[in-house]
Amino acid sequence: MKAAIYARYSDSHQRDESIEGQIRECTEYAKYNGITIIGTYIDRALSAKTDNRPEFQRMIRDSAKHIFNVVIVWKLDRFARNRYDSAHYKRILKRNDVKVISAKENISEGPEGIILESMLEGYAEYYSAELSEKIHRGQKENALKGKNNGGGIPLGYMLGEKQSLVVDPLTAPLVQEAFTRYAEGETIKAIIDSFNERGLTTKKNQPFNVNSFNILFKNRKYIGEYKYQDVVIPGGVPALVSEELFNRVQERKEKNKRAPARAKADEEYLLTTKLICGDCERLMIGESGTSHTGKIHYYYKCAGAKRRKGCKKKTVKKDWIERIAVVWTVNKVLQDAEIDRIADKLILMQERENALLPSLLQQLAETEKGIDNLLNAIQQGLFNVSAKKRMDELEAQKENLEVTILQAELTRPKYTKDEMVRWISQFKYGDVDSIDYQRQIIDIFVNSIRLSDDKIIFTYNYKDGTEVISLADIEAALGSDFGGECPPDKKRIDHDD
């Protein structure tokens, strides 16, 4: 009998029945009962009240492949704490000739077992509802006392001895600085550059970005307001900024949000991290400028030139280089012959990733042949102790190989060459003016683009996928409307949001 283990815990605070403990006890149960474990499915920090659990759903799907006969859980509440879900998914498993076994709850196979199982599932559902109520009640009490209920701790605070938020003397001044600078007219971009140049980082030890400050400026904890669901406690945490300063920041953000000139403040630069200066090998980064009419224009600029590191690379219009990247990729890569070649490379990659399977199948065939030869010898009367020992060895070897093959087949390649060709070919006929289509082409196929003033080097996401083309050849092939260097001469615009 072959089995899969399903293990789960609900949240990061649950440690009594750890995943490792569940798997250990399920494995011991399987060993004691002569069951072979071929795989494990684990959902971490996911509740059994819902069936929206990725590994649980994968286990249900895999049951249709008939690669295991049993699902072993530590207790039935690991499978589901909702009787409807439990019955629904057990019915699916039963249809696939798979049953659910609890390692800790001794449930018999007879009618009494059905009653006991139903009772245990009912208790699990009751326990889940009761636990949820207790948790919410406890978290509400925590909120009323100003205690942290989990989740991220905002910049400027740290956890005190009683699990309440207290002022972090190292980072609280950064929060106050950010609010003050923005309220006095500085842009978010300027504050980001200042913080990052000083080597400062967020709570997650990442560089600051626009989203970091959008979240920071909206957080009412900074005026001392603690909120949990519908419970709001003024003064529940130490305030870092005054209400007057907080409100000035909100007013400025709202004003910038409504400003027509900033409607595209979060302009998406599709070649970020992929466009490289061909002169100094630094990344080219998104910039913007305004013409005398007040219209904002977007372009890429070499980071070396921007920081005055000696690079003379000219800036290029954003739309120009992104359109070249998409149109050239479609024209050169998404052609039938090239698609066929890419599919061949993907097939080889899949085969390399699963090269073990053919060897295992060959070993199994040889083992089965050895068993057949021994059976023939026994039928002819050539039976002795050595033959029996050898037969036992071959049977054990066959069983081990079958289990290993099943495990390998769980992750074996799922796509044929025809399927790959069809999937790649779907990108041939998109709208090159659609931002979604441009994003797909660049994300999927373009690895990097090295841009010089006279040529472009395209590197695509497959072996030997590099091509050097002069800008003159590109413009000749794609049309003269691709001229695109130099931004407007007016001042640069740094976006607030």
C-alpha cells in the first residue's frame, strides 16, 4: 500500500504540533502498518476552515493519478475543520480509490468507525469556531491594552517587554524626517534618493521605494492611533508626528493625486533591470522631463551618466526603446523556425531535469526480467535456498524502484514539443501598442538589452539567443519613426506618488 502524508498548521504562532512532528508520527504510523510513503504535501500557516490550500488541492488532483492509495494525516482536523469540505473531498478521494487515515485517532473500519470519524470532525469544526472566537476576543483585548497583534512592526517602532509598540530611537527620527520634508515641499523621489544614498533601509532590510513612503504616510499609528478591526484606540501607541503635520502630508498627497500633470506618476518602465548601457555596463534607469508645453516625457538614462561617473551615453525615449524591444523580438524570435528551435531547447532542458526517470525505468525492466527468469527456473524444478533469497531481493528491489519512479513522475515534464510550440506561438499576434502585450514579450523572452549609440545587443531567454544589430539596420527594418534619442531640455520632473 502506498501513501501520501498531508501536514498543516494554521499560523506562525502554532508550534505544539509542528510540521516536523506531524510528519514524524505519520511516518511512524506508516512504518508500523507496512505502508510505503511516496510523497508529502505541506501547507504552512493555512487554516483548515477553508479549502484554499495549494498543497491540499495538489494532493486532491494527484489522487486522480492513482499513485497512492492512502492519505495519512496526524489528526482529522489537519484534513478539514469544516464537515462539508471534509465530506466533499473525501468523496473525491474515495472516487479515486484513496482513503484518509488518522495517525493519532484509532478509528476502526466498521460502522462504529464512521460514527467516531463524524464525531471527531464535528468536534474539530466546533473547536475551530470556538478557537476563532477566543482569538478574536484575545486580540481585541490586546488592542485595548495597546499590545501588538502580530503583523509587521512599522518603521520607527519596536516591540517592548509587554508586546506593546515602543519608540525605536534609531529609526523614529527617519519617520519624522520623512513627514517633515514631504510636508515642506520635497518630492518622494528626492526623499527616496536621500535615504538610499545614506544606506538606510526599510524594516525588511530593503532599499526605500515609492511604495515604502506611500504606506508610511498613510499609517495613523504615527499620530498615536492604534486600530484593530472596528476598535480604534487614540493614544494606544506612542505618537511620532503631530496630527497637524500628518494632515499636511495627507493634503499634499491628495492634491498631487488630483493634479493632471501627475496622472502618470507611476509610469511603468518595462525594461527596468534589463536595459544596460553599452558603454559603461551600468543599468539604464527611468527618468522624466517636461517640455515647454508642460507635457511630461519619459526616457531611460545611464546610471553612470546620471551620477556623473564619466559615461557619455545619450538618453533615449522610453517608448522608442521599449517599442523596438517588443517589435524586434516579435519579428526575429516569434517566427516559426525560431519557435521550433526554442521548443527543442526547452524539451532538452526538461529531459536534463528529469534524466533519472529513463534510468529507473530501465532498472525496473531488468529487475522484472530477472524475476521472470527465476520463476522459469523454479517452474523447471530448480528451486533452492539461494533462489528464494535472490527472488526476495529482486521483489524488494522492484518495489523500491516502483516507489522511486512514482516519486519521479510527480515532477516529470508535463509538456510535449507541440504544446510548447502552441504556447509560444500565442504571442505572435498581439497588439504591440498594448502595455500588457509589451510587458509579456519583455518579461518572457528578453533577458537583457545592451544599448550603445550605434548598436543594440539583444540577449533572449534561451541558449544562443544573442543578436547584435546596428541602430541603422533596426531603423531601416522597422521604419524611420523609431528615431528616439534625447529628452526635452526643460527641467526634470520627480514624481510624488
